[in-house]
Amino acid sequence: MQPIGVFDSGMGGLTVLAALAERLPDESFVYLGDTARLPYGSKSAATVSRYAIQAAQHLHNAQVKLIVIACNTASAVALDELRAAFAPTPVIGVVQPGAAAASAACKPGNARSLGRRGVLVLATESTVRGGAYARAIQARNARLPVYSRACPLLVALAEEGRVDDPVVALILQDYLAGYLSADQSPQTLLLGCTHFPVFRRALERLLPQDVAVVDSASTTAGVVAEHLEQSQQSSADLGATPKPKPTIRFLATDGVERFARVGRTFFGAPVSDVELVDL
Ligand code: DGL
């Protein structure tokens, strides 16, 4: 059974892997976290593309049937390049699924009735700089105002496992200044970074109740499931009895012990036997 390859700059993409494993329980996965070079989000587009190509190449060499770019920054910067480099292996990023989730969560309205009430995207510096989310959301609904905010400190806090820490609320308040009151808040807050779903509860405590908080994990899993069905590559359809037991392999480019320890925060289940690899 060929596995699905998933990569991220670090452990945050385990939130996407968790959604994939839940949606596709018959599939095997290889997850690669490029922990030695995290963060991607503060690097130039050229560097992110180079790293993403190397990570995808490693998965490609492991004979995966499909590559998921769980990293928002790499998806925003390098999706087309990866598709061209690894064709015919399909490559799926998280930006389009995230944009779909955000626009679906917004109520229809005209520019006047929406006022400021569009989508606020929280992401890394590199993702915000490239504007990929704004383009993808407005391609679905040109009337929706889209605002973006780079929140680099959240990546560091999540990587440290400091999720239920009083400092988180202070930092979120700072990043969301100008978006917190009822008349200034967005309709939808899009978590446009792998690491941010772990702060969902803290964000929901700060924002007015009617703000929908969405991320790309489950919509990405839906896109992958659809692709496997359409291309008849779904392991659920394998005729073999007994079916091979699905497995999940974890690879990291540095700090395998830390990956296993902190990875649990993102994956929501134990992460074990992490293998050290060099790209
Ligand atoms: N994986 C990155 C993303 O989703 C966040 C961490 C990083 O900056 O590398 O954008």
C-alpha cells in the first residue's frame, strides 16, 4: 500500500495529518517535519521554495502516491513549482482548502452590508507578504474584504508547547488590536498557519461570539479524499483480504525526541519512533 506523504516546516503540520488520518483511516502516511530549518515563515520565497522542493523530493523517494504540503507558507509560495517538479504525483496544498473554508463560513452580503466584516487571515510573514490567501478567498467571493496579520511569535510559542500560558492571551490581544470590538471584528478568522489551531480556544475567548474560527485541516483532508476517490487510488477500495494495517511514519530533520514530546500537542495522540533524516 503506497502511503500519502505530508510535509511541514516542523510539527505544526501534525494538525493537518490528524485531520487526514481521521478522514482516511485506511491510508498509511509518511510525515516529514523539517525541524532543522523551521521557521519557513520568516524566510524569503526563494529559500522556502528550495526547502520545500527538498522535503517533497524526500517523500517522492519514499514512493508516496500523493504529496500534501501541510505548511501554509510552502503552499503559498511553492505549490505550482512542486506540482511541475513532481508530476504525475499529485501535490495538494492547504491554501485553496483554507480559502474555501473561510469563504464558506461567511454570510453573503454586499460590500456595504459587509463593512469590515470579512475574513481576517492570521499567518506567517511570508504567507502574508505573498497575498496568496487574499487572492484565493477573493477568487471565490470578490466582495469579501480580506485582512491579513502576520503573527510570528505564535509559531515560537506553539513549538515550545506554551499553549495554555498567560502570555498567549497578551500576545493575541496585541496581534488582534483593532479587530476585537463587535463593530470591528471580522465575520471569519482564518488560521492560515499550521501552528495556530492549538490557539483556537484562546482566540475564541477573545473574539466576539459570532466570529467563526476556521482552519484548513479538515477541508484539506476532504480535498485529498476526493482526489483519491476520483483517481481510484483510495486504499479503502483495495480488494485484498485481509487489508494491510495502515501505518504512520514520522520523520524529522532535527530534534527527534523533542518532536515526539511536543508533537503530541499538535497531533492529539502519541507521536513515537521519530526517525532522523537529512535532506
Ligand atoms: N508551517 C508554517 C506555516 O504553516 C509555520 C511555521 C513556520 O514558519 O515554518 O506557515
